[in-house]
Amino acid sequence: MQANIKRIILFSLSLLIPAIASAQAGRDKPDFVQILKKADALVTFPDTDFSAMYSFVQETPGQGSSSKQAMVFRRDRENTYLIVMVQPEEDRGKGYLKSGNNLWYYDPVSRRFTFTSAKDRFQNMNARNSDFTRSNLAGDYRVVGSERAKLGIYDCWILDLVATSDDITFPKMKIWISDDGLVRKTQDFSYSGQHLRTVAFPQYQQIGDQFYPTTVVIVEELRGGVVNGKFEKERTTYTVARPSLQRLPDATFTKTWLEKLSE
Amino acid sequence: MRAMTPQIAYRNFTRNGRRFLLLGLAVCAGFFFVCTVQSLVSGLSNQINTRGARFYGGHVIIRKENQTGTPAEEDRLIIAAIANSGVRPAVVSHRTHFGNYSGADGVIYFNGESVRVRRVIGMDWSAEGPKISELRFVAGDPQSMRDPNGALISEVTARRLGASVGDQVILQVIRPGGAINTIPVTVKAIFQEVSIFGYYTVYMDRSVLDDALGFDPHYTAMVGLYLKDYRQQDFAAASLRHALGADYTVNSVVSLMPEIRTMLEALTLISYGILALLSVVIAVGILNMYRVIIYERTREIGTMRAIGVQRRQVRDIVLCEAFYLSVCGIAGGLIVSVLALFGISQMPLSGAAGFDIFLDHGHLSWVMYPDVVGLDALLIIIVTLLGALGPARAAQAIDPVVAIRAE
């Protein structure tokens, strides 16, 4: 009889302890949706416009490097942006205008606007047009995995993300978010899980209540070349300078203004 | 006596061989020219249509923009309509395409290199294997495409990637919503196709492509029909359009290449223009030369009349001779044309920029369609008879007494 009672108690404990432990673990994990929302909020300018000079350097192993410069104007509250190429001379005047889900590319030579896509490469570099869109990690992705780790000096949550719809350029992502809420690194994957690129945000600058990355490094996982017997990946580094939160005229985000700028 | 007209004409023809030689050479030259030009034009057309059919999936392409039923139901409807239309295709293909016509390029990655792909063609090897096998392969065995994870890439693509048969490359496609997807595929064979129909084209298994694009396994973007005779494509397309109704888009492959179609039609018109011109030249030439021949044979004709050959029979004998003349000229022209076409087809022309689309493995090809040759021959015969008609009537009017007395 006593042996039976002991067995019953032991069996009950074997069920209860893991349940309690798991409940406790759940309570220790933060709300990842809130983490993503915070990451979005820190780099989004909901009440002001944002403009800055972006300088791009693309390094192609075995072929040297090339540089470009562009002025970027953002109005995050309307999910719109305008980009005008400034350097090199042969690209001057080319531009992109995003308005809602429409993204237009302007060629000053033909004076024509053509419909392009967020998934396309920006100026044939490793950045994509979608990289300039307002951050919407919390809306575009859901968290399917998490772990804690250190990235350099930063303690980070590493989250495995899966896109919530089929119109997100990179359907899978691994993201490093430091405890201050800023995205430090992402690994972007295809739908089938192929690692396509790695993006690092080594430095941020605060402006007002928000932040912007002063340097972004994009490394292509599938493109590169052999240099001195070693395979090196293609990379694009862009820096952001001369930021401004000055309100821009509404006409800035129109095709007409882009055409005038390009003249 | 009338029943012996063909024999008499044949005897006269063979005995006056020297007189008819020049005329025969004229007919021979004319037919040779027409036959050669038309065969070359047919060869160009055949090449374009073969390449186009391979690229687009058939000589007739059926698409439905807004599929209302399940893919399997839609396919059953199309197959039933094909059966009811009276069109009897040699091969029915089912394809999914991804490429610049759908708004984005595919990309192949290998060993750090990348190549934009103009068109990724998902096909069923079991149905289209024999057609795709007609490509010129420089490496690998296309029969190994029975492996659904295989792909056929062009020589240009392979060279730029540094890829070989057996290498696994990564193909990047964009799903309809815009999400990037990648598929690892193994290069099974490398084909040589320098025209726009193959330069940056990849062939792969349709079900694998459908899966990568997020489509139903039974989904097909289009159904294609390879015809036994590509010249029937417009008629077949019209029949299918009638059978399928307005919900479907049915195109002949040549209608998808309007500039090429215009050029081919122009070439065909030119060849018929040449035929018409030559017909006039032959008719006039025969008229003039036959007048001389009849004049030289005045006594002979007078003798025939004197022994009882009637006027009408004299006319028929002359026309029969003209018929034999045209047949010999046609036969000679045909033989010379075949020899010339064989010689022309041996010349390598792959260096001519932009002309590769018309060549068969770097050489001009030619096709002699029996119906076309037959029509040309019939026309030459009619023209020859028309040319000989005047002199034949003049011969029948010859007075035998006057003819015999003539020096």
C-alpha cells in the first residue's frame, strides 16, 4: 500500500516538475513581438521626415571596388521615400520613388519612369530597394526561435524569424537585437533556407528620439571570388551622413520633383 | 491517230533534242532558282519555328490568365477541348515559366559567380524530352533529366559560372508575392544555343519549379502543342480558340514573334514574287523560241498534215512536246537545286552576328515540301504550255501544200 502511494507521488512529481519549469521558463522569456516593435520604433521617424547622404562602396573580389552616392529622403508615416543618385557622374539624376506599394525607377536619359520592385538590387549592388523601406519587423515576421548570445560587446537576443506573408523579400531571417533594442546584425535567407546575405549594423547615431545606422555592411553569401587563394565574399558598405529631420515639402515625394532634381 | 499524239510528240521531242535544249535549260534554270530560294526560306522558317516551339513550349500555346477551377480541372478542360477541336498534335506539353516575361529575372549562382537567367522553363521531360533532346549538347547526357533535380543550362551560362556537368548550382527565383526562393539543381547537360531562344535559358523539372514558386503541384502556366507540320499552326490555333472560348488565350508560336513573322512573310512573298517574275520570263522566252522552232519545222508539220494529221492534233502534238520539255526542265532543275542546297548547307556560317537564330548548328538548312515543289512544278508546266499555245495555234494553221513547197 505504502509502495503504491510512493509510486503515485513520484509519478505526479514527474509530471508536475517539468510543467512548472516550463511555465517558469516562459515567464523568463520576454515578449519578442515587443522587442521587434521596439526595434522598429527606434529607427522609424513617425512624426518627422528624415533625409541624409548615403555613400556606398561595393567591393567585388578580384575586380576592385566602386563607389556611389545618393540623397535619401524618407517620410516613414506615409511609407514613402525618394532616392536620387548624386555620384558617379553617369548615374547622376537616376532615382527611386516609393509610394505605398509602388516603387518607380527614374532614368533621366530617357526621362521615363519604370515600375520596379523592392526585391531588386539597388543600383546593381548588394543592397536591395527594400532596405530603404521603413522597418516593419513586427508586422512582417513572426518569431519561431530564440536564444541569448553575445555579439562583440553586445548582449543580444538572437531571433529566428519567418515572414508572415509571401511578399516579404527575405522570407526567413535570423536577427541579433542588443538589449538596448537596436538591430546589430541580420542573416537573410531564401524561402528554402538558403543563406543569401548577412547585414551588420556596427554603429548607430541618435537623432532626436530615434536612431539611424551610420554604417551598414552587407555581405553576399553567394557572390564572391578567389583572391590570393582565398574565397572572399562580395560586400557593400554604406555610410549615412548629414542627417536631417527637417520637414520636407510634400512635393518632394512626387515624380515631378524627381524629374526636376534630375535636370 | 489522236491516241498516238503523246507517242508522236515524244518521238518529235527526242529527235529535236538540240532545238529544245536551250528552252529546256531556261525552264531548268527557272525552276532551280525558285526551288532553291523557296527551300532556303522554308529552312529558315523551319529553324525559327523549331526553336520558338522549344522555347515557348509548342507551335500552339494555350494560356488561361484567371484559372477558376483547380489546376487539374483546368487541365482536363483543355485536353478535352484539344480532342474536340480536331487538332492532332504530336506532343502536348505542360510548362511553368519563370523569367523576364513574368517581371523578374532568375539568377544562377555557382562558386561565387552569378548569371541572370532570361527564362527558367519548367517542363515534363517525359513529354518533351525528345523535343528538347534536339538541342545540340556539348556536355552531359540530356536523358539524365529524368532526375527531377536536374537542369539543362546553356554553354554561355556554364562558361560564365565556371560550372560543369555534375555541379550543383543554386537557382534563385521570385515567388509571385515577391519573396526570394532558391533551388539547388544539378547540371545534367550543357547545350549550345547562341540565339535569343537559349542564350540565358534553363530547363528544369516543372514540379520542382512549381514547388519553388509556391504553386499547386498540378499547376501549369501553359499547355503547348507541337504539331507534325508547323505550317498548320495558325489554323490549329484558330480551331482551338473556337473550341476553348474567350476565357483562354491561344497563340501560334510565330505570332509571339511578330518581327520574325513579318520577316518570314516578306521572304515568302519575295520568293513568290521571284516565281511570278520567272514565270513571265519563261512564258515569253518559250513563246519566242517556239515560234522559231515552229518556223524551222514548217516542212515537217506540212508533211504531217499531208499524211492525215488533223489541225487540232498538230496543236496537241506541239503542246505535248512543250509538256515534255517542262517536265525535263523541272526534273533537271530539281536535281541541280538539291545538289546546290546540299552544297550551301555545308558552308559554316556561325560567324555571322545575329544570324544564328536561323542556322542549324551553324549551317543554313533547307526544306523541300512536296506540296510546295508540286505547286511550283505545276505552275512551270502551265506557264510553258501557255507560252507554247500561240506557236501551237500557228502550227495548226499551216497549209500543208505551202509547207511542203517551202525551202
